[in-house]
Amino acid sequence: MKLRYLLLAFMIIAGTTACEKVNPNFQEDARNAEFLHRSMKKLTDVIVHDIFSPPQASRIYAYSSIAAYQAALPEFSTYQTLDGQLKQFANTPKPENGKEYCFPLASAHAFLTVGKALIFSEDKIQAFQDELYAEFKAVEMPSNTYERSLEYGQKIAEHILAYADKDMYKQTRTFPKYSIPEDPGLWRPTPPDYMDGIEPHWKKIRPFVIESADQFPPPPPTPYDEDEKSLFYKEMMEVYTVLNEEKEEKIAIAEFWDCNPYVSHHKGHVMFATKKITPGGHWINIAALAARTTKADFMKTAETYALTSIALADAFISCWDEKYRSNLVRPETVINRMVDEDWAPALQTPPFPEYTSGHSVISRAAAVALTSIYGDNFKFADNTEEEFGLPTRSFNSFLEASDEAAVSRLYGGIHYAPACFNGVSQGEKVGDFVVSNLKMRSQLGMN
């Protein structure tokens, strides 16, 4: 019979965690989740350090979170495996019957092993692993249980990495770069660095739950038209004039949701960059806030991260499919050419096509996922950007936050209005599909 182990509270003074034998209250103890939160924060910090693009970051979050969920699953009979639910995913290894395991340790090892394999700065994850495992070793636990738990976590990690290896990511690394077109209505690189288009082949990445990258296409963008009486021209002028009123608040909203992983600064002959959290990372932190605020238990926390990250990953695939299909030019390019050559947006324009807005699509998909777990009217104070020098913003629901994230791109001067509002609709369809088709809790475990 497997013994149940409890990961005790993260001690504020000593910074320690532990595993020890406990009674069946294991599943209800919210303190177990703290190691997951710590591990996720470390992964986010490394993603920021290594400057992964938003689509790439979503992939890292998804596979790591799936590994954590699947490794913890045997301890929780009210949750269901993702085998047969994710595309081409099956046969997750099972623990040995009648053996003792510390499933928090197994889950941590699976999460961190997968994360370490998908980022660049492996030494940073390894150092955190060594620190975390020392905390497990510091308490009384049979050595064979410790080793067996690591071995099980390793099997899960290897299974997830083999699954990731077949999603077309490696193949897309060899595909041609974006070719700059002659058509003035199509996207071209923007100041200050005129970077190549990021991930022009991301639509070829295997989705997790949605049927295909083009399952939820938004309406086509407004046709490019330089006529001053055209709808496109009016939408372009809306971007140009959007900060004429309530400028301070609109800029505060734009900066809060900027989430640009690489912002380039040029001062004379000096160029430097600042690193920030990705938009997916921002929503992963909102997921952590929800879990911590409600004192979510170990498995509900794992579910929160897995469902949110899967919704984010599929939303990026859906959005990037449209971006490089419509391939619409950014406002900065058009305004500089037709209206004001010295105009610059409040935010640095990201290096990929305009339509639809990635923030709008992925934020709504994540908001739908989180709403399915924590409810429609979940009030929270979002402190994600505090470490980047920005104040906390408060919201009455995840959907409200996603609405603000969407319109922030108009305020920032990097999207026309249709990209934001049609992006919300696109993201809601992705989120609804993921939530409807991914069953993580059995009826017995629903709340």
C-alpha cells in the first residue's frame, strides 16, 4: 500500500519544506502546493533570463505543467489522466503497486526535469533542484522511497519529453525565415531593431486540445486602404489619436500588460535591452495568485497550472496561424509613412504581424480556463508586474482582466481595434473548446 506524504508549509524564516507520513487529509492540505509555486516561479525567471519568445514560452509552460500533473495523479483518485485527451498523448508510466512514494517529490522532479530540458540556462534550474531536494532529504524518509520517487518522476519527465519531441518544434527551427513583401499593406520589420518575424511557422506546432491551428479563424481584418475615407484609415487614425484623452491611465494600462520579453533601448551609440515576463508568464502568475488566494490543495494547483498553460499554448497556435495568414502591417509602419514620420507608439512594436492581437487571444483563453476552476466573479489584485517596477492592478474577474489586456494593445499603439476585439472572440472560442474537451476532474472530484 502506498504511503501518503505531505509537503509541509514553506517556512518563511528557514525556507524549508518537507515530506512526512500523514493521514488522509493529505489532499485537503493547501500547504502542499507551495513547492509547485516555487518551481513555477523559478521556471518563469529562467524563461525571462533566456529571452524566449511568447509562443516558445507557452510551450515550455505547457509541457512542464503536464509533467507535474501526471506525476502527482496517482495520489488523487478524483482526477483524471490526460492520456487520450491531449493530441497523440497516451501510456503515461504508472507507479509500482504496493510501493511507497513521495508524490510531491516525484511531481517536482518531473516538472523541473522537463523545464530544464526546454530552456537554455540549465544550471539555474539545476541549482534550484539541488536546493529543493536537499529540503526533502532533510526530513525522515526511507532512502528507497526518496530514490523511488525520483525514479518515477524521471519516467514521467522522459515520457513528456518524448511527447514534446514529436510536436514539430525542432523541424520548424530549420524552416525559412519570414520574407519581407513589397505590398505596403503587409507586415514588415519595425523600429528600433527591425527584427525578423518571430515564429512564422508556429501554426505547424501540434496543438494540445484544439483540432487544428485554423479551427477558430477570426473574421478577416479590415482591408488595407490608404484612402482617407476608408475604414482602415479611420482605424489607423484611432491608433494615432487614442492617447489624446485619458493619456495617463491608458499608458498605465498599456505598460502593465506590455509583457515584451525583449525591449530594446537606444541612447546615442549605446544599445541595451530590458527583459520582461512574457504575456503567457503573466497569466501563469495570475493562476498562481488564484491558487494561493483560495489555498488550493496540491492537485488543484497542478490542475490550475496545467489547464491554464494548455489553453495558453493552443491560443498561441491559433493566433499565430492568423497572424501569418492575414499578415497585416503594423500601425507604426503606416502612420510613419502616411501621417507622421516622427510618431512612435507608447509600447515597442513586437516583431510579427498585427492581426490578431496575441495578448487578446491568449489572455481570453487563459481567463476562460481559470474561470472554469475558480468561478465568474473571482476578485484579485494582480501584482505580477511589481518586480518590473509597476503597481498592482485589481480586477473583479479573470474575464475583466483579459478585456483590459486586449484594449491595452490599442492604447500602446501597436494594434488596430479589430485585432483586439476579434482577438478576444478568437481566444474565447479556444478557451471554451479546451475547457469543454479536457476533463481533469471526475464527477466525484468536482466542486
